[in-house]
Amino acid sequence: SSKRGSTARLPPASVAINVIGVEQKYPQRILSLILEATGNVKQAKNLVHLSYEHAWLPDKKFSGREGSWMGYSADEVIDEAEARALAEIRTRFADMDEKEKERIARAVGIGAVRFGMLRTTPEKKLVFKWEEALNFEGDSAPYIQYSHARCTRILEKAGKFEFGKVDALKHEEERKLLIMLARFPFAISRAAIDLRPHILSEYLLNLAAQFSKFYSTCPVLKAEGELKNARLKLVKATQIVLRNGLNLLGIDALERM
């Protein structure tokens, strides 16, 4: 950071994307026209206003200027998410070390808030509901994080192994998972080109759901020979894609849940 009055310049960028509320659409357009009128045509063209609707709690409105939900600051929202996640984790994993529970709860809480916002299209008003954001079985960050942790656990139980050829994968759910994994680069490129992070968010939800179907219908550790190794390779690929996708959204990919 620089002191007030400093002449330090930001690193050069090809595009400047301003993520500001939809009510700033007109002032942002004026700024672009001013740049164009002063001869900065390239800068005007590459100034993008990515407008988002406001976020709401069911009974409270979010104030962008105050950074609060009329009494809920951003920090308070995260603290509330962390506390709710910790209560759920204590119920599910009674034998887990308390410090480990707290570490996971923070990652789950922050992830839930981030994902709850990122999975919503910019044009749609976001109503943030705790029961949905922290649903370990629903369309949420914890659900994706749990899928990653499940992949990690399977690979740990497998121990040392040699990855098998994908030719051994014949089941319909295996093929569907393979196709889903192959779509990952496309999901990233579309999210970046269209400036729509919800595309990646929805992709990860669909991937986690397909992995669950695969896991339920295609035994991994109980399989034998080349089929077992091929399925382990599929689990590893899913783990990598889930981790990379979560990291792109700024969410921790947990190894245990």
C-alpha cells in the first residue's frame, strides 16, 4: 500500500474490472465517457463495471456504504457462519480434536459465505440463508468441501497403488464423471470470459453430485485389479479438480471433514 499523496502506480493491467453495486451503473458509464473524451480510448474500452445486485438476509437489507446488514458487519457475518459451522461439526464429528474442529469450522464458515455469493448471477438479488449456505448435503460450499475430503480419505485408505488405464471404466456413472472432469477447462474459460464466477460454482456443485453418484454405485476400495486402479485414478482426478476449483473461488479444499 502507498501513503496518501504518493505517486506510486498500480501494475499494468489489460482490463480494470470494478465490482460495484448496480446503482453505480450510471456514474461508471460517465467515468468511461470521460476517459474516452480525454483521449484515453483504450482505457475507456477496458474499464468494465461488473454490477451486482445487493445481498440481503431474509429480514435485513445489506448496506454497501456501511458494509453491514444493518447490524451485521461483514466480520459478524463470518463469525456467525463460523459459529454455526462449529456447532454442526461438533455434532457430526464428536471424536475430532477441538482445535481441528475450530480450524475446519472457520474454513467451512468463510467458504459458505463466499460461495453463497459467488454462485448467484450478478443480475439476481441475493437472499443469504444460513440453512442453505451451511447445508452439508445441499448446494453449498460445505458439500463440495466434503466431496474433496471424501476423495482424500479414499486415497489415504488405498495406500500405495498404480493408477490404472481409463479403458477399464465401463460403468455409466464412471463415464459421466469422466465427461464432467473433461469440462473443467471450459467452465473456467467461460467464467473468466463472461465475468460470471457462478459458472464455476455451478460446475463444482454438479461435479460433487456426480462424484457422489459414482461413489455410491461403483465401489472403489472393494474393486480388484485394473478396475480398482482405474477407479482410484478417477478419484484422484476428481480430488485435483475440486481442489483447483475451490482455490479459484478463494475457498479452502479441506482434507478432513
